[in-house]
Amino acid sequence: MDYKRTSANISDNNGNLLFSSNGSYLANALGDTLLNGTGLNPSNYTSNYPEGMHLSQAALILPKPDSPGIYYVVHGTLDDPLPFVAHSLYTTTVDMSLDDGLGGVVIKNEVLIWDTLNVGKITAVRHANGRDWWVLCHKASTNIYYRIFVAPNGLSVEGTQSIGIVRPGDNGQTCFSPDGSKYAYYWGVDDLEIFQFDRCTGLLSDPQFISVQEAYDVGLGVAFSPNSRFLYVSTLEDVYQLDSDASDIAGSMVLIAHWDSTYSPSPPFATVFDIAQLAPDAKIYIGTGNSTDKLHVIHAPNEGSLACNIEQHGIALPRYFINSLPNHPNYHLGPIDGSVCDSLGINAGVPDALLEAGIKAFPNPSNGAFTLSYPAQSVVGELEVRDLSGRLVCKERIPQWSQMHRVALHEAAGMYQCRITWGAQQATVRVILEP
């Protein structure tokens, strides 16, 4: 499958890819077209770009609550290039029991909203009950948001809300904070808005409008840190950090990177800044705004100012790509314990038995460089690595919501114990270092 900009995928609980989409069609885990998976988003735009849409966040995949193996794809296209709007928001339903477990489409291009909508920027967050979902989309040339409720009985439009600034047809990116309490909307022409979000009601509140200085008004990227405090905004040539917990959010804005004039080798495209995404390793990756073989990376997004350690073109890719970063919500967010919506008996966190069984190291044995994988947790963890005598050889923080952590040991060959502690919970795995 080719990806031009629109990118959505989903895996099972063990991390095995199930299916993906580029907005024009769906592909199975083998990379072949999913059964009945062609013809998404019927429009002139997808006819012109059958290899994949060039739209940010134009597709999102959510598991249907209480229906294992059933998934909803929420998607849209570009129906009117001027003024850059969509006329529909669609849903497509995938059943993974079809085609010998490779999956197939059972309902396609079902119209959920028929209205003039801003293109892409489809994002979601868990309902406060820990099972259902909220999806937001914006009506063009208004300040109206549609809120969509995803529950065991399907998807429904729960209503609209007028809040914030009026936004004409636009581009850009939106995101929820990992804890679901905040929502950010950024497009360079109309600048940045940060809202508080109520996971019980699906309503936004306390809009904060922030002007982001940029030379070209084409800023596209926005992403929250794992601790939901710091917000990163990428314009064409600059990346800024804002403290969303500050009393003066605009006053907290810090420039953390300016494009360093690097070009890709051939063709010589500028490695500027584009859309952003928080990844399972608790780092934020930023596209380069052109077809290059590089990604920018923020290594420590929970840290303030330059301590966040942004590295321009720090990731070398095996091939050129067109600014395609997968669109993912925080699938691991649980209920708001003790809230009026905490009514399903779902407990936040991971049971001890699953936590212990879920920690793995790969490769193992290794030369000292290996990756730990583990279930996502809502709190910060601590990694300790000890040799068989109990000597501490490594101690590092594990960011909340992360699912993997890279470790580099420079120790003698032998066996070592890795222990991650999250509050009262812990999990261990042994690793072997070879000579």
C-alpha cells in the first residue's frame, strides 16, 4: 500500500497488524487489498489520487465497543478544493472474521454527517466510561463542532457545540492530550486553539486562542507530550513548545527548533517541519514537509524548554516518504475512576498478571542494545537493571502511556534483570548480553 499523507492502521493486542488505509482503499496485513476494501471516499479527489489521499488525519480506525474483531473506519475526503472542504463524513465497518481472518468490509461509505466540513483532522478520545469513544469534527466557516458517540450499538451524532473561533476551510492538525482532558486545533493561517475537554459529555470548554508567529502561515503539526502538559506546534520552519498547564499559556511558548537548512540528498528537498505524532515509545515524531528520507524526533517531550531534546532529521528512513504519519488515538485510556460516568465496572490500569506476562525484551540475547515492550500505564514508571549480584547498572524513567523503551547497556556479558515499577505494580524480565 502506498501512503501519500492519509494514514490509519490498527493492530491486535499482541501488536500484529490487522489492516490499514490510505484513504482511498483498505489493505490487509499482507499488504493486499482488503476484501471489498476498494472505493473509499467516492469523489473526484480519490479518483485523481487512487494511490492514497494527500490529506492529514482523513482516516481513523476504532474498535467497535464490546464487539471483538469489528472495527469502524471514520473517514472523509476533499470534495471542494475551493474553499478546501468536505461534504461528508463517512464510516466503513470491517469484520476481521472474513477472508480466513484477513478481514473484509461489510458496510462501506455510510454517511454519518452530510454538511460542509473542514477537511481531515479526524481524531478521537475514550469516553469517561472507559469503553466508548468521542470523535470530533469541525463545520467549515463556523465555530461549530460535531460530536460523535461510538458505542456498542453503533455511531451516532450526539449534537453540535459552538465554541472558539470561526474557521474557514483549512488544513492543519488536531489532537487530544493522552489523558483526554485537552484538545488542540492548529492551522497556520488561523493559529492555535487549546480547549479543556469533558470525557463524560463530549463538550469543549475554556478556549484559549494563541497566535503562533510564522513567516508562511502554513503550519501543520500539533502533538501533546505523554504527561499531557506540554504541547508542541510545528510551523514550516520552527517548532514551539507550550505549557498547557501554565496560567499564561501563550506566555509559556518557547522556540525549541529552527530549520537548520538541511536538504535530503537526492532529490534535494528541504527537511522542514510538518505534522506530528506521539508514538508508543513516548517520543514525538515530526514529518519534513517534503518527500524526504528523514523524520525529526523529540526525544524527551515531558521535559520543559530545550531539555525536551529535539533532533532535526534524526531518523533516517529506508526510503522516501510523503509526510505520512499514522493517525492514532490513545487506545489505552481507561475510565475516569469515581466520575459519574464510571458506571461499567471497568478498572483503570493493567492487572498484575497481565503486566508481568506483557513485558518482553527484543532482541534477547543482544549485544547490550535492546528494546523493552510492556503494557501502557497512565503513570510514570521507573526502570532498574541489575546484574546477578544485585548491582544497579541502569536506572531510567519510563514515561506514562509508553509501550516500548530502548535500553543501551555497556556491561560485561551475562544475565541481567530488568524491573519496571509503576507505583505499587512491577514487572520483570531477564536479558542476556553476549560477548
